[in-house]
Amino acid sequence: MHTKTDERLVYIIGIIGTLAILVLNLKSGFSTDSIWAILKDLAPLAVSILIFKGLFHKPDFKKAANRAIAKVRETHKDIFYESVLRGEKGTEECLFFQKQQPSFIPLSELRKGVLEIRISYGTLANFDDTISPKDSAEEKDNRIVNKQQLVKRKTIEVLQKAGAQFSDKSDDNTKKEVAVKVQFLSNSKYDENLVKVIDNVICLLKES
């Protein structure tokens, strides 16, 4: 991934290169030949800058994410809480399950091309009637970890089969409830891929 400093450096070099071409070709005077020489020298420089601009361009995920969110909420309206806003220390926009209303997927991240799927004990309680508040801490941890591993494998499998371009960032996250976190590198079929993953994960949770 390129930084803002890298991007600025490319544009600065482009400006310097353009000025150098103009000075070198006009120092002997303004003529038709000098104009053609300038155009000849500027062409490869312009192509290089356009290529770099394409590399630096960040894909826009927002519209595709909104389409996916609407589709998922309509398809699974029986299991998602009607509100998408909640938070104890501030408001967080998420897909929330109905029972205990645990957060499932943060929507602000989704609109940035980041899919983060959270699996907590509250998540499991939405699909497994054997879940009990009286379960020991060890039982809870084992259930959560096992389900998180399954969810991560399923997510990666679905994205790979769909040919999605993504980077697995799961290990960079320190939150216990995060089962998987992926950064999409392209917005191509982003909404379709999101819907596929979420549908498959929900089916997996229902198999509890």
C-alpha cells in the first residue's frame, strides 16, 4: 500500500520533470520544433503519472456496502434488530442480532472496505437454545473460540471462491469478539461478495 508521502513525492517529481522539459526545449527559442519536442518528452511522463494516480486511487466502497446492507437486512429481517444504532460509550452503527442485541458487523467499517465479523456469547445465544448464563467461563470460551474459527474459515473460503481481492487482517485485531477481519483491495462485486459471506456465516450459525 502507498502512503500520502509516496503520492506527494510522485507529483513533485512530475512537476520538476515537466519544468525541466520546458526549460531545456525552450532555451533556444520558441518554435514549432520545440513544441513537438516538448510534447514528445511530456508524453511518457504524463503516462507514468496517470499510472501512479491509478495505483494511488482508493476504491469507493460506500455505495456497494449500502446495497449489501439493505439486501442482508431484508433477507434476514427475522434475526436482526430493527435499529442499527447503539452503544454504551457512544453510538455505533452495526448489524445487531435480536436476542441480547450483540453487535455482528460494524457498518462504518464496511463502508470503508473492511469486513469485521464479531462472534460473542450473545451471538451464539441467538441460534443455540442450549446456551445458558449459568455456563462456566471455560465452556463459554470454548464455544466462542470454536465458532469463531469456523466463521473465519467459512469467510475466507467464500471470498476465495468468489475471486475477491482481499487481505486477512484478523491477526491485527486485539478484540476478543472479532472472528475475522478482512480488508478488500478492490470494490469489484463488493456488494455481491458481502452478501455471499454474510448469508453463509448466518447459515453456519444456524447449524449450532
